[in-house]
Amino acid sequence: MDELDKLLLTVVNKNARVELEDLAMMLDTNVDEVKKRLSKLEKDKVICGYQTVTNWDRTDLSQVTALIEVSVIPERKYGYNRIASKIYRFEEVETMYLLSGKSDLLCIVRGKTMQQIAEFVATRLSSIEGVTDTTTTFVLKSYKNAGVILVDDEDSRSDRLVVSM
Amino acid sequence: MTKIVAVTDWWCQCNMDYSKIISERASTIKPSGIRRFFDLANQMEGVVSLGVGEPDFTTPWKISDAAIYSIEKGQTFYTANRGLIDLRREICNYYARRFNASYDPETEALVTVGGSEGIDIAIRALIDPGDEMIIMDPGYVAYEPGVILSGGIPVKVHLKEENEFKLTPEMLKAAITPKTKVMLLNYPANPTGGVMTKEDYEKIVPIIKESGIIVITDEIYAELTYEGEPCSLGSFPEIRDQVIVVSGFSKAFAMTGWRLGYVLAPKELSAAMTKIHQYIIMSAPTAPQYGAIEGLRACADEVEQMRLSYLTRRNYVVKKFNDMGLHTFKPQGAFYVFPCIRSTGMTSEEFCEALLNDQKVACVPGTAFGESGEGFIRVSYAYSMEELKIALEKIEEFLKKLNK
């Protein structure tokens, strides 16, 4: 990966919807080169997808998010990976990390209701062999997601002068 | 109500002849020739501006947080005249690490109210009536009045686009006279975005050394250099005793409103400037100083992220202007491009005024920065990509109409 790839990643990481023509101009190259590099990054699984940063609180689609810390017993030969795969394959698990510290795994889980998530924890997650403990914490409000502040910012209006030297 | 009328009456009766009262020096400073244009732009509703000289980013929160915390702790007193010693140490560390120029925080660093104060006190400390000071044209608007206020004579070097607005050894030699005392450089440059690289400086350093002049180098945009490593004129040991570095936090750290800058200079020069500073300012504002310490210690990543944003915008804007048919050289620093509008047959001011009236897009006529700015406009890219796209589409529309 060279400097241009890094710059390309920096730009699309902030805004994945920049048009190819604009990207080419921003990177001082041509559209074919950008296409080629993006395909390569996608093929190499550096870029794994393009999603929106959605503030579900502003929709009428109810969404409940929970952070679930999971303690597990690692397996000889497989370590955490096999048991992890049993968890992250569930649709409900949006994001999952292996952690240092007290718990082993952190799952970010989304559901329509608290009950749905509670049921997921009780019937799917806790019952997996090797899971010894779960701690579920529900999200009350999203302030920031993927680098974007989601709450109203009263002061975001720009006070800059129209012309300054 | 009656009272207000009475006051108004009093004002009407007042017929002081202020032209006899305002000092000759203050009168000599010309108000900007394009004041009328700025008034027009600032009064118009819904203007899409490409006219600002400050970042669009807000200050990194670590800096704001440190400044707020200092206020909460009651750190609301004057600081030492030269500024907080911790800040001076950080500034000197930063200049050593980033620009390979070493200064002593105790005796060679001075914290000022923006780079602007640094420029002012540097000129005041050096210029006597009749002394010549070399400045660049086009150049930032504050330098010439600074010289005039000290009774000095501004001598302009007319920079050329074909040299990317760099100062060449020939130009410098031609400008130096026996009366030359000071030269003021500003690279990366406002308004052109021109940069002097290490190699460029190496060509003029021997001339500076031989002539014995003092160089004030305004390096406020140094961090915003897009190709190669930024270079400070303070990093050349052979002329170290002739260089005053002026910089600050406004541009790279997005802190324009905080008004915080600094001056790095050899001990004797620093002492002379500190003397002026201690009487006219006392000390730079305290909370911004605490913020700036944090900025220098912990915000290198934020600064780099902003630089990368400017870099991609610069590439975009330069390409767009050239595609539109306005020849634009690719500047290596700051956040301005300087497109040439001669192909339209208009003057800079005519072009900017017509563009403002037709598309409500505000750019700054090159002539605001001196006569050598004629034929150019200054376009700032301290705007989001979305804003730049809209503004550039409007400029394209304007040019299409012109060509019809």
C-alpha cells in the first residue's frame, strides 16, 4: 500500500460517496487509477463495505442497541476463534471485538426491542457451550457514531466572515 | 427618548476637523483599495464565499478542553511577559523537532497576540525612519502598513507566476540597496500558496548573509506544506543571527480566534521585541496559552488530518480551475490557489465584482495583495468539499456566460 492508497482510504473513510471523478481530482490522478485502486483494496479486504452512518433515533424504525460483554472458556488449539465464530454469525451481532481485561468478547447487538435482545442473550448467547458469563448494557442515547456527532449542535453554524485576508 | 435626541443634537454640533487631529502616520496608511468590494460581499445575502483566510475546522477539542480547564482552575492571571515557560519550551521543542531550528525558550522565544503582533513588534524593533524594508508583492496586507507606521520605506519585490511566486536570488539582489535593513518573507505564502523549499532558500541564504540584512520570516503556514518537508529560514545556521521567525497557532491548529502566535529570534533581537511587547500587550491571553501547550504536545494527528484534507481539496480546486480554462499553478502550501484571470480580459477587481453580482460567489481580487496581483484572484479552499463543489460550479457557469 503506497501513499496514494493511504490518502484514498483517508478520503473515502470520511465520505464513501465521493464521486469517482471528484476522487480522481482530489488525489491528482485519473478515474481509471482510482477504480483500479478501489477494486484492489476491496479485493484485498482492506475496504470491507460501504455503509451509512444512521441516526436511528430520528427514524420511526425502533432500534435498540446493547453492548454485551461475554466471558468464555478458550479452547485448546482454537483459542477464542471458534467460539467467537459461533457468536458473530448471529445476524443480531453487528460488531464484535476480542478484548483484553475482565471480559473476553464485546458484542454490539441491535434489535427492535429490549425483549428481543434479552431473548437473544438468554436463548442464543448464554446457551453456547463455553460461554460462562454475559453482561448486557443497553444504550440510552447515541451521541457519536463512526466519527460523526449525531446530536444537535446548536453552535455548528459558522461565524466565519465572508471575506478575510 | 428626549435624552437620545439631546445626544444626537450634541453630535450634530460637533465639528471637529479630524484630518488635523489624526496623526500623519495613521493617515498615510491607505485603507484597502477594494474596501467597496468587501462591503458589497459582506452585505449581500446568500453569498457563497471562497474568500476567507482562516481554516474551516474548529479548534481540536483537546486544545479547547485544556484552555477551559485552565479557566476552571482559576488560571486567569497575566503570564510572564514572554508567555508561560511551559509553552515557550513546547514551542522551541516543536521548532527543533519539526523544522530543525533551535531556540532557547528562556531568552529567544516570545509568545504574542497572534502572528500579527509578532510582525508588528519585529518591524518596530528594527525599522527607523528612512530605513528600507523589502516586502513581497503580491503579499499579505499587513506588512506594508507595518513598515509605514515605523516611518520605513517599503521596497517591493514583484513576484512572478512563472517562478511560482518564489523569491529568486536575482530579484533579491536587485532589491537590496545600502538603505535596506530588513526583508520580510512569508512562505508558504498568502495569497499565492507559493513555497520556498530548502533548495530555494539555499540560493538566497548567501545573499542574506553577505548583505547583513535582517529577515523576518512569517511561517504561519509552514505546517501546511504539501510536497516534501516544510523548511524554516530559521534552520540555516549561517544566517541564524539575522533571522526572526514569526509563527502561531491560527492556521495549522485552527485557532484564528484565539489570537496566539510567537516570535523566535536571537537573544538581543528577542529582548528588544519583548520590551515593546511588555508595554503594549503585557502578556498574551492566558487561557489560549494553556490550550496551545496541549496543542503542541498532543495534536500532531489532528494537524496532519487537516493537512490531508487541504491537500485533497487543493488538488481538486487546481484541476477544476485549469479545466475551466483559468490557468492555475499548483501551489505547494497554505490554503489558497491563485488562478490567472487574464484570459477573460477583465481586471481582477472587475472579475470578482462581476462574479459576485452574477453568481454571488466571493473571491478576493489579487490586487488586494499588491499591484503584482493584477490578473489573478485569490481563492481559499478552507471549505468543505461540498461547498467547494457548489462554488466552483457557479464559477464555471459564470465563465460560460462570459464566453458566449
